[in-house]
Amino acid sequence: MDFVFSPPPQASLPVTGSTQRFPIHRIYCVARNYVDHAQEMGDTGREPPFFFAKPADAAVSAPAGAPVAMPYPSLTSDLHHEVELVVALGSGGRNIAVQDALRHVWGYAVGLDMTRRDLQAQLKKQGRPWCIAKGFDASAPIGAITPAAQAGDVQQAQIALHVNGQPRQSGSTAAMIWNIAEIIAALSTAWELQAGDLIMTGTPAGVAAVQRGDVLDATVAGLAPLQVRLV
């Protein structure tokens, strides 16, 4: 195929215990999928899931065990962390049944949905889309992907974030409002899911601001940890 210029490199993530990499197709995100976080953001009840997206090249990674250097973004003075379980799909389709959904999962990782909270709040008040608050460059640091067979029970796993060694977020993936299979099924009614899709599944309570120089340690039990340094 003859392109007018060279295509950009394929966005990808490392895989634990392998030299192979996982190619990224799309990054879907689930909003307010933990009861305690939904409450701290002003929501109550089990509302239908709603989704937003980040560009594939918003993902930033490092070799397993190495820290990720994330530049502090422009246009914000209130950058927030949101630690999340990330689902990596190895196959896809449309209108996937809940009982079949987990067959499409290739693996899991821990990630951070970094958010320009001040911009998001302003745009919400104006009734405008808030892509600029969520989908900026390097807004999705993600750790190495662990194959599903090696990951253990990720739907009953402890999830946590420490900033400069101090606890900020702590919870269990069992507290998700919509579980992994339900999320995949719901997404597949709106988009044709494909191999390489990533799904960020929401965050527990405790989201807060971070600054340049902070070190963020994100964990989901059974998965490769993620360390991010803001520069």
C-alpha cells in the first residue's frame, strides 16, 4: 500500500513474561462504575453504563517493572488520578451475550485514567463534550498485560493507588456496578468490538489531584504493577 507519508507507529503494550507486544485498536472507558466513586461524583443508583474513549496513542507504557514518565499536561491545574482495571480483548463482535463475553478477553492490566478535572467540570456545566479533559496525550498510562489464564480472579481483586507512598485509592473490583462481562456486552451493542480493544473499567473512590514530581503506584492484585512519575 502506497501512503502519502509513513503511518505512525502502532500503539502497543508490553506483555508479562514475553517479548511480544499487544497492539492497541481502541481504548474504551466506563464512567462511574464503582458505587463509592459514583457517590463522590454526585450519582446514586445503578444507572445504565455510559462510555467515553481515549485515542489509542494516549496509552503510555514501560517495560514491566520500569516506571512510566508522564508529562504533566497543559491547560489544567487540577490533574486527577483514577486507578482502573484494564481489560484487553483478543477477539470481538457485535451484540455479544453476557454469558459469552469473557471468551473474548485476552488479558488484563492496571491503568490510570488521568483527567483534567477542572476542564471536565467546566465543560459539564456548559453541557459540552469533555473529550479534551480525558483524551489528551499520555492520558492513559497502562502497565504490562497479563494473559487471562495467568491473572487469577480479577473480578474479586484488590485495587489500589499510592501517591508518593501514601494511600489514595483502595477498593475491590467486586464493587463494580457493572461487571466485566456486562461491560463487554453493553459496549458491543454500540460498537463492533475488535481484537486489540482495551476497556478501562472504572475507578473506586479517592480520586484527587497530583503534581509534577509525584510518583504514582497503581496495583490490581494478580497483575503487573504500574508506576508513573509526573514530569
